[in-house]
Amino acid sequence: MTSQNFDRGEFLGHPKGLFLLFTTELWERFSYYAMRAILVLYLVDRVSAQGGAGLGWTQADALSLYGTFTGLVYVTPLIGGWLADNYLGQRKAIMLGGALMALGQFTLGAPHAWVPGMETTMFYIGLGTLILGNGLFKPNISTMVGDLYPEGDHRRDGAFTIFYMGINIGAAMAGFLVAWAYTSFGHDAVFEGKEVFVNNWQAGFILAGIGMVISMIIQALWAQKLLGNIGTIPAAQLDKQSQATPRKEPLTAVERDRLKVILVMGLFTIIFWAGFEQAGGLMNLFTNEFTDRTIGSWQVPTAWFQSLNAIFIVIFAPIIASIWVRLGNKEPNSPVKFGFGLVLLAVGFLFMIGAVMEMGGDPTMKSSMWWLVGAYLFHTLGELCLSPIGLSMVTKLAPLRIASLMMGAWFLFIAAANKIGGLVGSLIGHGGEKEEQLANALSIFAGIAITAVISGVILFFMANKLVDWMHGAEDSHTKDELEALEEEVAVTGEHEAMPRN
């Protein structure tokens, strides 16, 4: 589909519709990351005698559920994209998906007093509704960004840079604002003879729902004016007459080699994201339970640390892009960059090992929060080293006649990574003594670090062979800094599993 909206006006050299989509996605990502920041905290928080806080699950059960949820977040877009392409159109899919996501957030935010004895049931209903809505929303919003521009328009790459920045702004806002919500609407209580502060997690979920409603309102008010007919007609209907009957041809030797690269890199993708996704799970719990977050008499909310990744992407993406450009012909190839990403992931977990060791096995002690800042920094640097890989690699290497199939396979790699990440985090155990939890956390952090280093070294040795199998797809054209920056920021798109048109 090509742009039909050249008369809709421009802002900063781009169609105004881009900034509509930017704002819509910003608030949707705010909604998602706000919920993600508090999900496991809500699950493990114990219900108090004064009206309750969370569901009181064990850490292992909470992290396993977290992995299942984030895994399904990458599976359902395959179904939602198919429905939009064949029946709904992108705009209807986005509005329906947004409505379901808002409903899911508000269901999670229903106060316990409204549904006594049904808290867990309501939680599953809310989470399931969120997953279904995500499947309709996620794959369709970025496709419309590409549809704003005709083929060959040089502004398209810059448009995706702006769009991905919207994702990061939304994610960065989420941790700060959701922490304000659950602390500001919490209350002091006496529980088991002790004075405690009860966080209001429901306020956090409701805030996430409000963010989703804002996203829908923006889309409903201005979509027709700024997007015209883009996204209103299912793509299959538009392509039906122009598409020739596809021929069933066997894969050539070159195509088979390129598919090998996708599959091999997919396996290393699972390793990276399974470690990276500890951010919202195990590392989130470690922050809450074992980290000294006090500055003077004030305590930094746990959810604030969930914003570090997005902030670091905005800060360091231009720096990494500049480094690649200045290296010129010495710029590493994509598999080597991926290997660097795995090694940097391991360095991040060395900081987590340092945090545990600082406590000396004594759970009454607290580790410095600067260990966490260092871990998130190196994890983000590792993530930025993946920008030439992932979705971009699939579009370059997959034969056109099975490109959608291979994109779906790549989504499944990421889904598997999230589920495995949850299972790895759940090895912290089903309760037990804090000393045991600390020892298990140390083993998990060390295991991920060792696995990541070994995987990175293997990739370094395989890199030349993988490049050979690409048969020229690993081009060596000279990039300027704007193009390199777009490439680095696009790593967000890979994390969100959002294809570019």
C-alpha cells in the first residue's frame, strides 16, 4: 500500500499523520510498560488484613506467569496481523485492540473490595483481554507509518526513527508515572503488629488503562483527517487484483543458506532476550526486595528502574551510531555485533553478581542501587548492538514468497525467549528463606552471564561463515550518521516485534 495523503499537510518535513501515529503509539507503549513495571510486584505482594495489596504469589510462580504473558505478547500479533490484512483493516484492528487493552487494564485495576474472593479470576480475565488486544494493536500501527510514504521516499527511514523514539518516550514515562500512582494512592496500615505502607497497585493499572484510552481518543479524533483512507481497507483486498498467482518453486541453494542464517541467529536471539527480559521479572523483584533505594530519607520507587532502558536508548543510540560510522570499513559485521551484544549482556549480569556479593549472603543487608544502574546500562548497550540483526535481517534474507512465514518464525523465537526467561527467573524458588533466594539469584545471574559469554564467543567464530551464507545481503555500503542512528534506534522495533513496511 502506498501513501494517499500528500495533501494532509506536513510538520517538520513529514506528513502530519506520522505524529498522530507517534502519539498513538507513545500512549499505548506507556500503558503496556506501566503495567509491565508492576505486574510481578503486584503478584508477589502479600494481601494485608487492612484491605490487601497484591495476590501473594510465590516469586517463582509470578516469574513463570510473567514469562508466559510476555511470550504470548509476541505470539498474538501473528493472528492480529492476519485478521487486519484479511478482514478488519489496520484502523479497525487498532481501535478494537485498544478497547480490549483498556478493558484489560481496568479489569486488573478493579479494587479487591469490588470482587471479594474473585481477585485471581479477575486477574486472569484482565490479563487475557490485554493479550488479545495487544495482538490486534501491535502489528498494525507501524505498518501504517510506512504507508504514509511512496516507495523510494527518502524520508521513510527518518520517520521510523521518530516513531521508535515515541516508543522510548512512552516507556520512559511509564516507570515514573506508575510509581507515582501506586505510592500516592497507597495507605499506611497495621499488619501483624507492624506499621506498613500498602501500595495501591490497582491505581497503577488504572493509570495504564487511562494511557490506553488517551491513545484511542487521539486515534479516533484525528485519524480520518490526517490519515485519510490509509489502514481502512484490508491489505488482501488491495493486493488481490495486483498480485499474480504465486508459483511454487523449490528453494535455491542461496536461499537455503540464507534461511540457515535466520535459524542460527534465531537461536542466539532466544539466549539474548531470555537474559534481557529478566529486567521486568527477576531484576525487578531483586530491586524491590534486596536493593537499598534510599536517598537521604526518600526511597526511589522500584518502578523507576524500569525506565532506565528507554532513557539509555535515547542517550546512547546517537553515540553508538557515531561509532559505527567512524569505523567505516572496519565496522563489524552483523553476527559480530550480535556477539558483542551477548558479551555486554553478560557484563550487565556481572553487576548483578556484584550486587548479591555485596550483601555477603545476609538478606538483612541491602545492595547499592548503582549495581542495577550499571546492569541496565550494559544491557541497553548490548541491545543497541543488535540493531542490524533481527527483523531487518529477516526482511533481507527471507525469500519473498515465504517472507511472512519467516517473520512469523522470528516472532516465535522472541516469544520463546520471553517464556524461557520467565522459567529461568522462576528458579529463584517457591518461597523459602531469603538466604536461599539470594543464593539462587546469584546462581541465575552467573548462569546467564556464562551462557551469554559462551554464545558470544561461538558467534565470533561463526561470523565469517554466516556472512558467507548471506551471499551479499550483508552489504558494505557507506552509511551517514543519520542512517546509522535510525539503525540503532530501530532496535526498539525488534524488541517490540514490530515489522517495518
